[in-house]
Amino acid sequence: MLYYRAGWTGSAALTLVWGGDPHASFWGLRESVIALQRAAVLNFPLWGSNTGGYVGRPTRELFARWLAFSCFSPLMDLGPWGNLAPWAWAPDGASAHVTEKGYAFPPYYDTELVALLVFYGGLRQDLVDYLYAQAEEAHRTGFPIVRPMALTYPHDPDLRKRWDQYLLGPDLLVRPVWEEGARVVEVRLPPGRWVDPWTGEVHEGPATLAVEVPLHRIPLFVREGSGLGSVLWGLEGRWAAAWAVARKAK
């Protein structure tokens, strides 16, 4: 496997790409959401970012939001999290630095962040078959895994301008949360019937929804009848199970 961040015409057939050292900030996350879609349009279908950013260290909120985004990217690249880990975290704003001598601060176990790792790591594993099928299609036809709204719905002015959401393959709508402190975000559904795997609700598109986004939740909508609903089932129950695992491990 070749893993790189700069290439040339023809590289896409041989390599996967990561976005290279984004800033550990919500602006860095926003840039990565857009870069993922730009890479898709430029015919680089296998793309991912440094979860949590590279330059600086993420807050726990930023890490949680970026982890969810990475789960629904073609490449899920974990780390470096500012040389920290959820099982050896530091309070937001602390002067936290890890050197060759070890931790220069009293680390602590962040149960919620560990639960997020368990949850999104397991969810990613469940998506492997779906993502592999999309990678094969991208190799065969050139159509990308991530499908920006402007690419999929070029004649819909409401969707064409939406760079804060995208399709992952044909059947999964993803809306990463990049706004710091957000508790509700807006999602624009394309035409058709879409199932929210967090709540089980079915929505008829086109429609604009206000979606609640507690820290563990990324807005997702599955095309009804696609078969993907059997993979993304009962997410709130699965989140509760991941939380129990993290508490027990502590």
C-alpha cells in the first residue's frame, strides 16, 4: 500500500492520500471536510485526514467531532492527537506536552472519549464491505466514493451549494459537525426517502431538517431500501454499549 500526500496525474490508481498536517482547530476540521470533497472531484477517491488535527492539540470536543468525520471518510486515520490519547488525556487549556521523558502533566482517563473510540471504531469495521464495494466502483468507473452535493445534484441550487454535507457512496448522507459548540445543525435531504439511523425516523426529501447533535452523534441518513440500514442499526443503543465498555475498562 502506498500512502502519500502529494502526487501527479495517474497517482490515484495506485495510492491513497491523507490531507497532511491540518491545524487542530474547528477551522482545520472544516478545511478537511471541504478538502475531502475536492479530492473526490479531482479523482483521488481514497482520502483521509489526521483525526483531531496535527498542528497543536485538539480539545475534547474537537477530537470527538473529528473522529466521527474520519469514520465516514474513505480513509480513517487515527492520531496523533497532539501526542495524547483518550486514556491519557489532559484538561482543555492545560499545558499538556508529551516528550521522550513521558508525560509532563497528570494524565487522566476520559471515559466519554474512549467510548467514542470504541463506538466509531466498531462502526467503521461494520462499514468495511460497503466502503470496499465503493472503492471497487471508483477503480472501475472513476466515480468517487465521496460524492459532493454539487457533483450528484448539479441542477439543484439548494444542494449544489452544500459543502458541509456529502454522500458516502450512493446511499449514505453524512453531515460532519465542524461548528464549535453546536447542538443543532441543518441538513438538506436530497429527493427520496431517508432513514435516520439514530432515531429510526423516516424523512421524505427534498427537505431541510434541524438535527440535534450531542457530542457522540454525527448526522447520518440512509437511503430507504438500500440495505445499508441493516449495517447502521440502532446507533443510540450501540453508543450506550460502547459507553458501558469504556466505564468497565476504566
